[in-house]
Amino acid sequence: MNGIIQQAVMQIKDDVGRALDTESIEAVCRAVGHIWRRRELDPAATLQGFLLQILHGNTACSHVPRLLGKQVTAKAYSEARSRLPLEVFQQLLVIICGRLQACVNDTGRWLGHRVWVMDGTGCSMPDTPELQKAFGQPPMQRVGCGFPVAHLLAMFHVGTGMLVRVVAAPLRTGDMALATYAHGGLQRGDIVLADRAFGSFGHLAALAAMGAHGVFRIQQTRLVSFFHGRPSCANGCRQVRRSSTRTGRWIKRLGKHDQIVEYIKPRARPSWLTPEEWRSFPSSLLVRELRYSLAAKGYRSRSVTLMTTLLDSEQYSKQAITDLYSRRWEVETNLRHLKVTLGMDVLRTKSVTGIHKELAMFAIAYNLVRLVMLEAGRRQAVPPNRISFKDALRWLLTAGPNARLTPLIVLPERPGRCEPRVQKRRPKNYPLMTRTRSALTQTLWDKVLTS
């Protein structure tokens, strides 16, 4: 590698750039017990080539030797990548995220709190027996007619957009089963934003146990009423539908559509919690419920009901929490940068270990681009999320030796923007694959032989 990426990063944050040099990478390899020979594709060159591959949109392995400027084959590069232990990639990600900790701690705090947003997504991968067995494919597709899909849970820092956790699991894994793995980066006082899939008693209690808070949309099955004396699990009213979770016991009114209730611990333990963890949770939990309306011109207003453990209405007003939860939608933009701009939507590795290596490198590459956006936002006096992700990526790829960070494209503010999820360009009208490739090929041959 010609050192463009490392030199560009060092201009912005030298300790992060030093984590990408040859000495640091070899130190990580020695720390995990990896032994290698001196060759053209040593661990440092292989990792740097992998990073370039991701930054170029997850380009083909045959392109990487040209990016590195080395006379090696694509097969040699793939074999060198497979020789590196997964622990090297994971440790390198931990080191880089640790050196970005100051940026996370000092940027984008909300009323003194660090704020995180988590959400689930998925990514496709090559159709190999190993990946099919490990991750599975959508149930509506026949065997041999679809690709394995991994269920991912990603946690981003609100304010910088940094990716601190990404966890991969089989397709039919719930979001909550992965949430506890993302909790490792939380500290006391942190706030987590997420959709209604994460709004359960168990998740709130797990966050409260570590001194953190949650702001989630209330699940559809939970009945919420803002009238004192309403049906609840405390008074055993029979008018409550049995198919829905009863409301909590009313405690205090804080304002219009703003109240504190007591949630009773369910009898059934969630499968993602161990019996010891479930027994350690209290029998009840004080939760704040609040409701607000989303009004759009020409449409009926739609109400949104939130649950949170931020109980102090003077310190955390209803409007402040409403504005905070509106930032949850930034996770969709962050995932789009990962899956579309960087190309994580379709992974290329054909082994389970390789998939985890690839995801770790995507997280490293994404955070390096975010670091450029953070510095550009500071110099141009705009929030980091106003800086164009794609323009920051272009600068990172083309910055020459000792090149200074030039002003990047600043996106316009578009509050309340609403765009349909449609495709204007029509794809070619080929039928879907409903039989295996061998069966379809045999059908074509039968037509040729009988014609």
C-alpha cells in the first residue's frame, strides 16, 4: 500500500493513523499468537489491502493487487487474508474504536449524556453450504434458489455517527438476542435509542442495572392509557384484552400525555436472558410514558408513544425527549452508508470466519470516513452529519502525501424530508429463480435437444 489512507488519517488523528502502520499491525499479530513469514503479502500489507478493498466499494479481490501496487495474484491475496486470525481483525477494531473514544465522549452530548442508537438489518453473502448452515436464507425461497442472509445488529454513536458495535447472527435471530452484545460499550448515564422491538421490561431493566437509560417506542401489544384509574395489571380489570399486555400501575401525571407508571416484571423469562440475570432484576420498574403527534401537511396526524427511564420531567422535558427520539432515524442513513456506499449489502467471503473478518473491516473503514467527516464539520463549523459521507470517502481515497483536508460538500438541511422507497429505473424483466440452477440448465438442454 502506498500509505495514502494512513497518511490521510494521521493528519486528522495521528494515534488512529499509527494503528494502521506496519509496526502496530505486527504487534497485534504477535499479541494474538500469530506467526508469519516475511513475504510480499505480510499481515500489514494484507490488512491494508483489505481496507482499500472495502473503501473502494468492496471491489473484487483481483483489483486489490493493483491498489497495493504489488505483483501478486488475487488467489495469493485471498490466501493471505484467510491466514490472518479473526482475533487480529477484532483486536484492530477494538484499538481503533478505543482511540476514537475521545471523539465520542466530547461530541454530540445531549444534556450531558452520551447517546447511542441501535437497529437491526441484514446482509447477503455467497451461496455456500457452510454459510447456508450457519446463517440460513429467507423461508420463502427454495433450497438452492436463494442466498444466505445474516441478521446484523449495529450500534452507532449519535453526534459522530461512529460505529462501535456490529454483531452477526443467523437470519432468524431476534434483535433482543443480540442487544446484550452491544451493551459492552455502554457506560453509566448513557442513553440508548431504538424502535419498538427493543421496548421490553427486560431490556429496560438490563439498562437500568448498568446505570444506563433507554428511549424506545412502546410495543404494539402494550396498552397505554393516560387516564387515572384505567385498567392495569395492578387492579386486574377484565376489560383489558387478553391478547395485549396490560398497562402498568399509574403513579404520577407529569403533563398532558406524559406520566410515570410502574411496570410489573413478567412471569415469563425472555429467552435472551439467563435465569440468573432475570432473577437479579427488580419485581417492578418505574417507566415514563409520553405521547406526541407527527403532523404532515395533507395527512392525518399520527401519534407516537414512547417509554423511557428518564423520569425527571424538569431536567428532561417532554419536548426534549421527543426531539431526541427523532434522531433515531439517523440510524437508517448510517446503515445506508454502510450497505450501499461502502457495499456491505452483499458480502464476498465464502466462510463464516471470513464473514466476521469482513464485517470488522467494514466497521474500521466506516469509522475512518466518519473521522474525516467529524474533522471537516469542525473546520467548516457544521454538524458532522451535514458533511457528505461520499465526499469524505472520495477525499480519503485520493488524498496525496501531506495533502490537507479541503472543504467537503455540506448537505442542505431538510427537516421533515419524506421520500418514497421506490426504484425509477426498471430492472430487466427476468423471472425469479424458483428451481435450482442445475434443473433450469437441464430444461434448456432438453429444449435444444428436442428442437
